[in-house]
Amino acid sequence: MLSINIQTPDAVMQILRDNFKAKRLTLKLTQEGLAKRSGVSFGSLKRFEKTAEISLRSLLKLALVLECLDDFTNIANPEKIEINSIDELLKVSKVKSSKRGSIK
């Protein structure tokens, strides 16, 4: 079945920005307090909360302090494959042995 994704990278960035700000406020942290605790510059944090622009490293530092770093480990996980027979196992083994992608 064809999957339709109506979200754009910009929309996801806005959602992340809003979620991070809400989490900061829930934990009763000021921008300055979060910046100090995370090691992210105050200017970078202010820019993130205004424009949603931030480096991945800084975003992960903020996530650590805001107690949501583990959420990032679930991004882009490969699909879990259910194996019901030896034939399926052999087929999966052949696919997994490839180290490069292919053009489809």
C-alpha cells in the first residue's frame, strides 16, 4: 500500500521546536538555565525557539537535559523481520550481507 506523508521537514522542525519549548517550560527551566545545563549557547537556544534552526549535536544536548534523548535512538530503525522458515532465514541472510545500497 502506498504511504502518503503530508509532513515536510520544515513542519517537523516546527513541531520539534514547539515540543522542546513546552518540555523546557514544564521542567520550569529558563532559556538561560537550559543553555547552561546543556552546554548549548544561549544564542543557539534562542534561535532554535524562534526559527527551529539548530545543529543536531545541540539538539541532542538539549534532549539530554530535557530527558528525551532516548527518543532519538528510535529514529530510522530498520524494520524488524519476522522469520517463519529456514527459507526465509536464508533469504534474509543474503540481503543482510550486502554492505551497499542499490538503485531502484
